[in-house]
Amino acid sequence: MTTAARLVLGGVLIAAGWLKIGNPSDSVVAVKAYQLLPDSVATTVGYGLPILEIVVGVLLVVGLMTRVAGVVAALLMLAFVFGIGWAWAHGLRIDCGCFGGGGQLGVGQEPSYLLDILRDFGLVLLGAWIVRFSPGAFALDSPLGLAGDTGQRGQGDGDRADTEGEA
């Protein structure tokens, strides 16, 4: 399950970043359309976001620094959920810019805020899963000794806790 979560979340991040990195000015327009950040910060975020998405996505796919990448990915997705909710609550009619493009919607186009929020919140949950149960199969963390505690309890741990209360 963790491997699947890593591959899905990492793949989505790589695709999103890849579709934006070729035209960073569109990414800046998309970030500015949310009217959430000052222009100078929105510009920096717009240029940096595709790079961050690709780097975190690659880390997840190869399973390197899995927990850190999972935290960053989950926080990114939470920020996207917040941003889309902000746009919706403030009556903005924008394309989320999640996979390139973005900015104001044209006449006759309708935003898909609910679907975007549900998708991104599902990705938040995948990120949380990765953090809790990292790194999964085929992750570089394991052979490099970076896996640490996987968050899974040994089979006897629960039994010992139950019997200690009876003594």
C-alpha cells in the first residue's frame, strides 16, 4: 500500500511540475490568480513550485528520504486544498493551475473546485500514509539504511501491553 501511495502521489507531483516547468510564467499567473499572496511572493512561488513538485515527486517515486518527502507532499496538497477553498469562498472564477495553465476562467467556463479539493485531499491522505508507514517496497531508503522505524508495531508488542494490565 505504501509503495502504491508513493507512486501515485509522486507521479502526480512529477506530472504537475513537468507540465508547469516549461512555461513558468503561466505558473506565476496561476498563483497570482488566487489573490492570496503578495505579488512578489506569488512570483517566487510560481517559479519555484514546479521545481519543488518535481523534486518531491522523484524522491517519493524512488523512495529516498521518504518520510520527509511525504510530509512536504502532504503539506503542499493541504496548501492547495486551502488555496482552492479560498478561491471558492471568495467567489473567484479561476482554473486551479494544478497541471499547468491557470488564471481566470473564460466566459462559459465553470470552476471545478469541489473535484479539485476532493482530489487534493485524497493526495493529502496518501502523504499521511507515507509518513506513517514509510518507506514501502523498492524504496532506496531501505538499502541505504534510512528507513528507520516504519511505524508498524511488532506482533508481540500489543500482546505485552494487554498482559501488563492484567498483572
